[in-house]
Amino acid sequence: MRHILSVIFENKFNAIPRISGLFSGRGYNMNSMSFGEGEDPETTRATITSEGDDQIIEQIAKQLNKLVDVIKVVELTYEPFVERELALVKVQSSASTRAEIMQVADIFRAKIIDLSHKTITIEVTGKEDKVNAIIEMLQQFGIREIARTGIVALKREFQK
Amino acid sequence: MTENKKNPGKSMTGSEILVQTLVDLGVTKVFGYPGGKVIGLYDVLDRTPGIQGILFRHEQGATHAADGFARATGMPGIVIVTSGPGATNTVTGIATAYMDSIPIIVFTGQVPSAMIGNDAFQEADIIGITRPVTKHSYLAQDPGQIGQIVREAYHIAITGRPGPVLIDLPSDVLAASGEHHPNEHVMIRGYNPTYKGHSQQINKAADMLNTARRPLIYAGGGVNIGLASEEITEIANRGQIPVTTTLLGLGAFPEDNPLSVGMVGMHGTWYANMAMMECDVLMCVGARFDDRVTGRLNHFSPNSKKIHIDIDPSCIAKNVAVDIPIVGHVKKVLPDIVKKIKPANTKEWLEQINCWKNEHPLKYSKRGEEILPEYVVEKVAEMTNHQAIVVTDVGQNQMWAAQYYGFKRPRQILSSGGLGTMGYGLPAALGAAIGCPDETVVCFTGDGGFQMNIQELTTAVQNKIPLKIVLLNNGYLGMVRQWQELFFERRYAMTVLSDGNPNFMKLAEGYGAVGLQAQKLSDVEDVIKEGLKIKRLPVVMEFIICPEENVFPMVPAGASLDEMLENGK
Ligand SMILES: Cc1ncc(C[n+]2csc(CCOP(=O)(O)OP(=O)(O)O)c2C)c(N)n1
Ligand SMILES: [Mg+2]
């Protein structure tokens, strides 16, 4: 099962290698990891997605918490949360396929952000499965390059 | 951060700030080895009163010595080495300390800041190399930060679950000047170890123990580190609960107490392992269900409810599911349990255990004039009143020392349990002797491991340390040979030392130590007697022991705790 961990840490020297090193050193699975400055400029938020049973994820959370730089670890999996991923997809295109590609982009509410005679670069934002879906749809045209940010997520506050 | 406009600190060099901060923290001994990047630092150290540097003959030795010092005194051991090879030589020592939760602080010289990353002469990314085996590490980037870094490192090393901290020191940062602010507080946002246990959990644990018919306490190194052996003893005595300890927990409960069932695990006593398997409530305190203790996990202590007290939450429920987890410091949690323990009826259980003790005691059989290592350990124990600080190397010698010494007090055994580092014994014993100059320090070692850090005999001689080295010479890498005998049809591949062993007596003499040798049983007592008398010099007491003596009982790797071998069959 996929789990999402949100980790706030002091962005001190070597903190990121310590966090990522935990995963390689202890053989934990990691699907994506993204970092960015948090609400307090002295902190960074890492969003980590990992596969594993609850016991392993609990271990990962405990090990992360043990790192001196880590201030807080939240497991979002069992809470309502919002998540997004951004991907840039560079697709091969010619005059004959351009319209069709743009149509696909349109359906996924993706944006065209670069165009050349031979390629179209599309920016798409959404949940992981939506990003996967558009990539799948674009495959038929020939994908040159993909850059994905990995998932970012926050706890959802609004509850019915 | 480092420049405080209103209250400028005294201007000092990075080296001066470092040494002064160590002195302020009460550090009196530093273990190490010099080199290009720390000449200036050692120069300051040498000129500073109240703190003394001790030169080892290998950085690994210095690091194990710091570890031994820390285990024996409870204060962090301090190491200073140079960059590159000096730094990488400390890695085994750091990993050893990390596995056993020992507070040491390792200062490594580093190439000048501007050259980091350029493959400069004697550059090594020591922070990267040691990342998985340190509790934390720092790169000093500004001399004005050094004081605060050292205070933080000290705090991190000894609080919570203790462990090694490394500080990398570029040579320009040591040489430059900055402001010294000796009184800044240590405040680390992400670091707040839990000391006090959850009171409801504690009540539940006490109830569980009070209603148990076959309770067992399983005490680990955490009880020694946390100095909670009195509390353990009180719980055991009041509730009439038997106690087993891990290798690192030896001494946390006196082995002459009738409730002691000795050491548990791969080479634990028959009765401790059986008690583990048969108990109905198991209280694990400051231990971590290591695979050397549990044997085959899915058949470990199958009928017990489990209580687990540990300061490190990540130890709890890692290998074994527990019913009552309690995160906290043993010294804070156990007194609350003591208050609630009632005299319980465990008579039948204790009778059962006594029955096991009588039927399956620790035993060895004498064979003519051949020296048996178990006998040597027993004699050393007797002649030191079971009161010496016992340091072991790794292998059969370690297990015989653990099984036969009869430990009585906390922090009495120093042994590399988690990493199992051969070569640990001699330098760690030196560290212990330096930290506890009034105590007798005995180092049990093997003919293999002794040679892994034998250079430190010089350090012992130079510093007039009356270390008692008990060399159990079986001519083999004995513990590996034992496995070959039992599981590889006696093919002794790469484990025969006897053809190549040096003359240990001449070696001792060459180093300026005293050498005494016993070749037959009737010499043993005399050698120990004479060895214990020697002052101001280390002594190597070499016992030529029965070469193929094995350590029993033994739980073969992958077997369950109740599948012990009591002899070769
Ligand atoms: C640094 C290191 N290398 C290898 C081993 C594997 N090992 C464990 S015990 C042992 C044999 C030790 O031989 P010796 O020091 O003579 O002690 P004995 O078992 O004979 O008492 C070996 C090689 C180890 N624990 N540590
Ligand atoms: Mg040997």
C-alpha cells in the first residue's frame, strides 16, 4: 500500500542525505521524495511516498523522527489530505499530430508551455494517477523526456 | 548567530575555543593521533592545563579506547584525529560504539574549506562515510560556531539513547579566530528524547507482572547505561521474578542473586533460554530483541505477553510485537513500577527454573593437564573477587568470559555486542583503565583478536597502565572454527593460527610489558596470582588452552531458543 509521510526538518548541513540515506541504508522502499522550504524559512518540508505494510511505515516514521534535525513526521495516509504532482512531458509532434496532442492536453487541463517544430512540452498538475493517465495517453505520440516533481501533500482541513 | 553585537565574546582561534569548551564540559582526557590538519589543535591541547591528550598507536585503537572510557565511566569518550586516513581509521570504532549506544565524540581534521570536494591531499568525506553509524554529525564552518557545536554534540552523545557524534574540522576554521561565547544554551528543535513513561502504560505493566504466574525480566545494556540495576533488583526481589540479561546487560543484575538466570541468547544458559520460551509475561528493559537473543523469531517466547521499556521508540515493535510498549528512561520508568509491584506467587515457576538449573548447569569437563578456558575465567574471577572491570575481545574468549566470570555490578563488562568487533578488547580496556585508574581492569582476548590492535601494548607501557591481559591462546580463530566443526564437517578453512602465531611472550617483552605463560593446568593459579601483583606495567598472561574447546550451550543460527546444543551433538 502507498503511504505518504510529511517530514518537517531544520534545513541544516547534511540533513537531506541523512533522510534519504535512511531509506537506502535500512532497505526501505521510496517511490518519491520532494523537498521545499516550509512555512518557517529555517525548515524544509519533505514529502515522501513509500510502499509497505503499516509496521514498516511505522518503523520509517520512527527512524525519521530519531534524526536530530527532524522536527515532526506526519503520516498522511489515514487522514484526509490533498496531494498534487507536477510533470513536464516533452512529446514528439508533427503538423499532423499537433492538434490531437493539444486535445489530450486540454482534456487533462494541462498546459502547453513550449512548442517546436518537432516537440510539444506539456505541464500537467494533479494527483499521481492523473499524471500517470496523461503520460499513458501521450505515449502513442512518442515521449522524448519526462520530469516529475514527486508528490507534495498537506492535510485537508475542510471536513464535512 | 555567532556575532553577538551587544555582548561580544572573547576572540579566540577555533582550536582554542574547541579545547576551552571541552575543559568547560569537564573533559580531562582525549584519545587520538596527530596529523597535518590537527597539529595546531594538538598544540593548543598540549598547552592547556587540566586536559591531557593520550597518544594511541592507531586511530582505531584511540576510538575503541574512547568507547571503553565511556562504558566504564558514563562520560563521553573524546577522540581527535587528522583528516583522510586518520578519519577513516576511526570508522570501525564509531560503528562499534553506535551499535551498542555508547557516547563518544570524534573530532576529525579536514582539508581547508576552500579545498573540500577537490580530492585534496588527505581529503575524505568522513561525514558521508560515517553517516549511517553516527547519531549526528557536524561540519564546523565558522570558528565562532565551534563552542556551540561541541556543547550540542556532548548533549546529543549522552542524552536519550546515547551514541557517537562526529565533528569535522576544516583546518582553516581551526586556525581562524571567532568569538567565544561559553554560556550559550543548547536548544535543538528536533531533539527531545522522551524520559518519562506513560503512567497508564506503567500501571498496566505492573498489573500484568503482578498477575503473572511465570514472569521474566529480560534486562539489556540500557539498564547498565541508565544505571537502573537497583530498581531492577527491587522489582525482582519484591515480585520474586527471575531475571535474565543480555551480553551487554551483564552486571545489571547480580549473578549471585538466586533469581538470576544468567545470560540469554545464542550462548546463554540453558535455563535462561528455556525461561524465555516458557514465561507468560516477559518484561524487556533496555534491550532490543536482537537476533542473537531471540533465535528464530517466529518461534520466540510464543506464550508470553510482552512489556517493552526503552528510550528509543524505534526499538519497540521492530522485531517482536509487544503488548505494552513504554517509551522512557529506565531510571524514570522503573521506580514507578517498583512502587506497584506486589509479592506474587511465582513459587512453582522458580522451582521449575531451579530444576532446569540443576539439570542443565553451565558446565565443562576437565581433561587431564590441559588448560580449559572456562577454568581460567573462573580462577580470574575468584582471584579478583568478581569485582574487576572485565573487557572482552570477540569470539569464544568473549563468550567464556561472559558465561563464567559471575558479574556483580553495573558497567562491569565492556564488550562489543552489536558489531562484534575483533580488536576491541585491548584498546577498550586501556580506555577503561584510564577512566577508572583505581580499578583492576582485566582484558580477555584471543590469539586472533589480540593481534588486531596489539600495537596498543605500547600505549599501555608508555602510560604505565597495569592492564591484566588474559590471552586465551587456542591457536585458532576459535569461534569460526567451532562453526566449521559443527556445520562444515571440520574443514578448518582459513582459521588455523597456530602455524603462524608469534611468540607472544617475546612480543610482550619487546613492547616492554610483562609476559607470563601457563602451559598446563597446574600453572594457571600461579600465573594469575603473579600477574595480578604487577604494578605500573601491563601484563600478558598467556594460557595455552585446549585448542578445540567449544562454547556451549549454543543455539545454532536460525534455530529456536529451545533448540540448544549442549555439546557437539
Ligand atoms: C574484525 C572482525 N573480523 C572478523 C570477525 C569474525 N570472527 C568472529 S570470532 C572470530 C575468531 C576470533 O578468534 P580469536 O581472536 O582467536 O578468538 P577465539 O574465538 O579463538 O577465542 C572471527 C574471525 C569479527 N568478529 N571481527
Ligand atoms: Mg583463538
